[in-house]
Amino acid sequence: MKEGIKMQRLLQQFARFVLVGGTATVIDFAVLALLHYGFNVHYLTATGLAFVISTIYNYWASMRFVFDSPYGKDEKGKELLIFLVLSVLGLLLTEGLMRLLVEYASLNVIVSKVLVTCVVMLFNFITRKQFLDSGSPKYAKVIETTQDIEGAKLSHED
């Protein structure tokens, strides 16, 4: 039963992640298309600029609607830094895969972006869950240890 509840919560969280990520992706694609096709900006430069704009939105929405941050208000700088580092890793993965698919596989820029987005989405969820969510196994172990210590204190007081 306990595992079923955990899985249900994980799936609900993933659904919120997909919704937030979906809106960020729409922003990303729109900016990419506008810059590349509308203003003839090179696809790698346009991809980078689109990434920056969509990442700003994604940080705000992810930390508000998807992840339960383990960081307090005084640690928001640390939280943002971790989010940005993970996002830059996602960008490097995106840029590398885009180059591979566009230049070496000769795929269309938008088709390539769709394929790359699927891969990078999984990377983003796994890494953000691990480093930015108090419900991740990393933080759950700390919570369990704290509860064990508090439980031991209460049993000694009885």
C-alpha cells in the first residue's frame, strides 16, 4: 500500500512536471522558431537564447507547482544555482544532440528539437527530483533519520 501511494504521488508530480515543462517547451519552441525562421538567427544561437528565456519561466513554475524545495527562504540562491547548473547540463545535452541530429543525421531543426526534448525532459525530471525535491530518496533518508531520532527521544521520555 505504501509503495502504491508513493508511486501515485510520483506520477502526479511527473504530470505537473510535464504540464510546467510543456508550457516551457512551447515558449522554447516559439522563441527558437521566431529567432531562426523569423530573424534568420543561426539555429544553435537561437536554441541557446530560447533556452534562457524558457528556463527563467521553468524555474519559477517548477519550484512553485512541481517540486517541494528542501531549501528555506534564506537558501533560495543555492536552490537557483542548482537549478541553473542542472539546466546548463540540459542545455549542453540539447545543443550536442541538436548538432548531431541536424548536421549529421540531416534532420529538420524542429523535428530534431522534438526528439531532443524527449530525451532532455527525462534528464531534467530525474536530476531535479534528485537535487531540488525534499521528497526525493536523498532527502527522504534525512527525514527518516530525523524521525527515528525524535521517536527515540519520545520513547525515552515515557
